[in-house]
Amino acid sequence: MCNDYEQHVSPADYRKAIAALELAAGDDAALVAADDVRIGDMGPVLRASGNGVELVSMRFGFPPPRPKAGPIFNFKSDGRHFADSRRCVVVLSGFFEFTGTKYPKTKHRFALKGAAVMGIAGLWSEDADGALSFTMLTTEPGPDIAPVHDRQVCVLQPEDWAAWLFLTKPEEELLRSLPAGSLVVEVVREGKE
């Protein structure tokens, strides 16, 4: 499951995506470039703020739910409803999935075809100390991901970001895999057999 992604979205591409949504947005200071954002790292996340949106830096993965448990970095969306949840969009340029049984595993990169920016539907939380964190929602794999993994993150087209944040479309339209050919898939590292 997705536990590693890249963030190479430029401020110009981010502003263009936000302008297309016709929403008021704050600054883009949270767009810090990173080749690999892993569980526990900080990443840019878009969330509703009044009638607009704001981009904030949050930690990847909800805190562990109990002692000796790991953080919750992926959350299954199937059969659930999120109207009363804190919804967010994880802003990124591509995400990675891994195959193989020996380290290093083969690393596959997925990016939205024809777009410099993509979003993943997520949820965010705030702990008692005010620290913000997020998790990515998952669904059944689409045709672009099924050959590599048995689940996938819920990729949102930029035009659907506001629909997820404000739930102006049915959840089942948003939290599903994209049609074949929507994602560009490439192997960025060959693993050991």
C-alpha cells in the first residue's frame, strides 16, 4: 500500500489547479519539494478553510491507535461514509508502490497522465498538542495499478478536489479507481528477484 510518494509540484502548477477550482486559497509555503515522503514525514495537505481552502504541512500517518501499533497511513474507504470526517487532499506529483520479496524491491511510480499535480483523498486529525496528521484513503485497484498491487489510494483529478473537501458529489463517484490509462506507470528502480 502507498507508504511513499514524491512532492515536486511547483507553486505555479499548484496555483493553476486552485484557480481552476475558483476557491480562495492561502499561500503555498507548505509545497516543500521531496523525492520521497514516507510515513512520519511532513507533506502538503489541502483542507477546507471557511469558504475556501488552505494548504498546510501535516505528518504522514495518524498516531498509533494503541501501544506497540504502527501509525495509520492508509485507511480503507470501501463501504464507509465520510460526511462527518475531516476530509483533505494530499497534494503530490506521484506515488510509489513496490513489488518483490527481497530488498531492494522494484519501485513503481504512478503519476496522473497529462498533469503536473495530483491529489489523493485523505482524512486529517489534530492531537491534543495541536499536531496535524493525515492518512490516505484506499479502494479497489484500477486497471493501471492492479498488475502491481491489490489495493490503491483514491486518486482525485484536480477538478474533484473541492468536491471531496465539501462533498458536493457522491462519495462513491470520488472514492474509486480511475479508468484505464489515467495514470502513467514507470519502473524507477529494479529490485532483486
